[in-house]
Amino acid sequence: MTVLGTRALNRATLARQLLLDRVDLPALDAVAHLGGLQAQEPQEPFTGLWSRLRAFDPAVLSDLLTGRDVVRTHLMRRTVHLVTADDALTWRARHDAMLRQRVLGTYRSELAGVDLDELAAAGRAVMADGVPRSMTQLAREVAGRWPAPGARPLGEMLVAALVPMVQTPPRGLWRTKGGVRNVPLADWLGRAADPPAPDGTDPVGQALARRYLAAYGPAASADLRAWSGLAGLPAAIAAIREELVTFRDERGRELLDLPDAPRPDPDTPAPVRFLPAFDNAILGYQDRTRIIDDAHRGLSVAGERVVLVDGRVAATWSVEEDTVTVTPLTRLGRSDRSAVTEEGRELAAFLSDDASRRVRIAPSPR
């Protein structure tokens, strides 16, 4: 079985994640291809798409949100994702059990004795008036029946798990601040999420596996689980295994992939890219060494924005007043610093419409 080294996996990931070359792709199609963008920080998806799409117009993504073509909702890993409306409707039921278990993992003792089906019915009854509510507002309206758990456990269980919700604009619009207000997914999109397959098969799980490999492969089943948060996909993978090709990584793990998906030459040049916080190009794997050193793995879950140099995480970045500040994690050579500065200026202009914003690169660590 062919062994794919770290650099080969890196270039494959960059190609699938649209980070090897910016592409001419509509924003809606990019969101669909990527399987959504992690979006608990509401402005970060704009940077994520800017780094991937040629001539990206952030107003287009805002229009997709207000037009209800994309939605912000709890989905993979119980985190807020920006996904297409079609994917939200198709995928949500497949994530229901995982979402419940993840909230219970945090609040099991607080929610002990609460009938979750009754809680869901109460939440739906409150939301039936069509008024968007914050999680706290919703929780307070049902807390009279369940006073013991407190508002936060009730609210998180309702909003993140029991009642499929979307976060309504202005939350998530370009350069717009807005608190989280939730409405039921079915009300926002005009139809309920698709029910599970009645015959016990898992067509949604199989489609998820294919979609994941298209955007993240070659990858191990553990990587798919890490991205989705779903434990019950071995049967789905088994059902499509004959469609797939297999490799090994340098650790000996079996990697699965679509036969015609791009796997560029490991020596393919990779441009500098600025990634937003929580970008799935990093978080979409259990083994992230293809793109980030283990020593820096914590950055990806701490909300740090990172810079890719030669395809790997080499620095973090932040914006302070009129300056984009880059903090190297390793030594950057002169040509790398020049490339980081050039891309940083483009990013600064995108974020502010002000081409005069500066890029500052801090000294490299010794």
C-alpha cells in the first residue's frame, strides 16, 4: 500500500481546502465544498473565504445569510458552523444524538431528572410565536417548570441540541455586530430538517464521508470522526469502501480517499495564507501534523489566527488598530518574511478598505 508522507498529505489538504490556489468559485459553492466553516467567531468565515476565493466580495456572503441560503447553526462537534441551508436540513438529524450527548457531557448532573423530550416540546411551544430569542431568554421562559438545573444548562440543551436552531442576522454579517438571537431552523427555512432514513440505512452518513474526503482527504476514519463529532460512521464507511482508494501515512494508519481527488506532487509550491480562528483546515483532523506541529497544536483550539508558510503553520496574526501583527513561531527567512508582508498587506486592505494599514512582523524566536 502506498505510503503518503507528511508533505504529500499537506499538499493534498491545501488543494482540497482551496488554499493551494485561490479559485473562481461562488461563495455558496465554496461553503458547500468545505462542508461549512466553523463560525463561533462571526467575522472569521469572511477571512476564511478571502484566503480561498479569487475576488471574494464579503457582501455576497452577507447576502447569502440574509437570503437564507446559508445559516449559522450548531452542527459538527457541537460548534457553530456556517453551512448551506441544504446541508443544514440534510445533516441535522444525523447529528441529533451527538449534540445531545455533548451537552449532557457538560451538564449531566444538572439535567439529571429532566425529561428531554418534554423540555424540547416546551422549547418549541415558546418559540412558536416566531420571535427570535437569546439562549438565556428561552431558558428563562421554561425554567419555571425545571428550576433546578439553572438557565444555562436548559438553554444550551435547547439551542444546541433539542430544537434545531439558526442564529439570525445581523449576527454574522460583514463588519456588523449583533447578539445571538435564535429561531427554529424549520421556521427560518420554511421546512423541517430531513428525518433519519426509515429503513435503518445511513445514506446521510455515507454522503458525509464522501463530502469529507472531497474536502479533507486522504484521511483516516479517526479524522472524519474528529471533524464531524460523529462516532457512528464505521458502517457508512464500510458501505462505500469499494468506491475508495487506500493509502498509509508514515505512522501506519490507513487513509481513505476518493479515487479522482487531487493529490498534488509534494514539491508543489504553496503560497502564504492567513487563516482565521478555528479554521477547519486544521481542526478537521484528529492527526493535525500534516499542517501544524504537535508543539503548536493548542493554537488551533485556542482561537489563534495562524499564517501558513510553505503550507504549514509558521506564525500567528492579529489586528491592532492600523496594524496587522505577525508573530513567528519559527524562524522566517528573508523571502518568507517578504511573502508574509505582501499577503498581510492584502489582508489588511480587505479587512479595512485601507491599503495604508501596516504589517508588522515580530522577531523570530531564537
